[in-house]
Amino acid sequence: MVVMVTRPLWMALFSVCFLSVSALLQRLEHPNKADGSLSLVVIGDWGRKGAYNQSQVATQMGRVGEKINIDFVISTGDNFYEDGLTGIDDPAFESSFSEIYTAKSLQKQWYGVLGNHDYRGDVEAQLNPILQNIDHRWFCQRSFIVDTDIAEFFFVDTTPFVDKYFLEPKDHKYDWREVLPREKYLSNLLKDLEIALRDSISKWKIVVGHHPVRSIGHHGNTEELNRHLLPIFEANNVDMYINGHDHCLEHISSTRSQIQYLTSGGGSKAWKGDIDDNNTDGVKFYYDGQGFMTLELEQNNAKVVYYDIFGNVLHVLNLFKGLHSAI
Ligand SMILES: *[C@@H]1O[C@H](CO)[C@@H](O)[C@H](O)[C@H]1NC(C)=O
Ligand SMILES: *[C@@H]1O[C@H](CO)[C@@H](O)[C@H](O)[C@H]1NC(C)=O
């Protein structure tokens, strides 16, 4: 006997896919320390097989990571130069990641976003969980949330916001699978991010992306993010926006809200030598060389420290919750 189905299978599949496009961001839980605090290292713009001081930065990350007993590592993108990974079997995954960040304290979970250079390779390779069979630390998705009780981290895929990669791609080929049609991708992402930020009851709301909202370095502010993301951050009391892209270390305080703009893009090649003197509102610190950043969170205070490749402290930011003041 023939069973009639009212809708063909492809329609059912289509509606499942359709729903998942606008589904809310994937949420991961990561425990705090027993005392409720959390500490982590932030690195950006790094994968160069150890060159351009990548290995020296890694050594100091390991040393400092041990000292503050980090819970996880954040990567702000541009994970593999120059053109991302060629596939899940690209040896750069090991030669630029596994074989570089070997310190004991760095054998923790890594949470990363994609940078524009990552979009020039097989972008889905970096997102493929099969990489965890090679190195269990790896976790990279386009946009997702890490919830730690004390803080909520909103990882945002910023590359698709930037017009020039679409309008003037130069000689680069970007892998826009799953991003096109672009308008729909961006509007879904903005909607999901806004809902997630609005609904968050976390003490600290921290957004991580590759491109800067504010920067006085080589690339400067990202106008598309100022237009589309910043109003959502301001309306929802985001405390920090953490990014890479400019190959420097930077701390800029918003002059309009409590948002602190923190750039950690010094994972390897740096020393661009340029600085935009016309864009210095709220700039507290700018270092054009290599290094990394740490973040230590407690219920009522946060500490951000920037380090160079020798492990020297370059800059410290202390935030106190409730007082809305920065030192
Ligand atoms: C490595 O770091 C040192 C110290 O900051 C710097 O002088 C040197 O130029 C860096 N090397 C490269 C290749 O960036
Ligand atoms: C800064 O402003 C001055 C005066 O308007 C201009 O001549 C200069 O080119 C600007 N610099 C940058 C980096 O935009």
C-alpha cells in the first residue's frame, strides 16, 4: 500500500534548514573557577609557523598563563596566514597552532573567531570539529556564545560586515559559502546578537570580533561595525569589545559609554609603524609591537593586562563594576 505524504521530503528538509538560519546563537557553557573568578589570555593575528616572534609571544603566554591560572584562551582571528587553511589536512594547523602553543598552561580550551585572512582559504575547514581529533583545544565557529556565569562572551563573525571584501576583493578569493546572501546573513546575525545581549543577565558582557570598532592602528575604525554593531552594544550595556585585525595592542575607552575597546592583534607580524593621530579620543594605550593580553574577572572588578614578547607589563586597566570607572 502506498502511503501518501502531504509534503515532499525536500520541503521538510528545506524548512529545517530555513529554521536553522535564524536560530539563536550556539551557546557553550564554561565553568568559572571554584571562587567564581575567571582568567584568560587573548591572542590575535598569529599563525605564521612561529615566525615574526610568534614563538616568543607563545612562550610568554605560557608563562603568564601559568601565573594567573587561565581557564581558556580567546583568539580574535586571522588564525592562519596568509590565506587560512587549505583544508582539514593543512599541516599549518599543527605547525602554526599545536606545535607553537605548547606550554602546559595553554593546554586549555581555545575559543576563536575567523578573521578576513581565514576567509581566503577553505573557511569551513577551521569550523570543522574534526580538527579536534588533531588538537582537542580547537574551537572556532562564526558566531557563538560562551557562558561562564560571571561573564557572557559573545563571539561575532565580523568579516562579512566589511564592504571592501565584497566590493574590492583585489586578487583575493573569499570563501563566502554560508554567508551569501549577505544581507540575510547579516540581518539574522544582528537580530540574534541583539536578542542574546538583551536577554543576558550576566555581570560582564564581553563581545569578541576580529575587526576593531575603534582603533588608531593601520586599519583604523571599522565603519560598518560602528554603524551596525555599536548601537546594539550601547543599548545593551556591553562592557568590553575585544578584537584583533590591527597588529598591535591597544586600549581605548569610549567617551560615550562604559565600553572599553581592547585590541589584541600582536600574535606575530607587527611593527606597521603607523598611527592615526586624528582618531585619538579616549586612547589610553597603543603599542605597535608583538604581545598579548590577559583578562581576569571577578564579580565586581576586572583587570586587563598587556604584555610584550619579553613578558614585560605594558599597560594595566582596572574596572570596577557599579562605579563605572576605569583607572
Ligand atoms: C621581535 O621582537 C623584537 C622585540 O620587540 C623586535 O625588536 C623585532 O623587530 C621583532 N622581530 C620581528 C621579525 O618582528
Ligand atoms: C589628520 O588631519 C590633518 C588635518 O586635517 C590631515 O592633514 C592629515 O592627513 C590627517 N591624518 C590622517 C592620518 O588622517
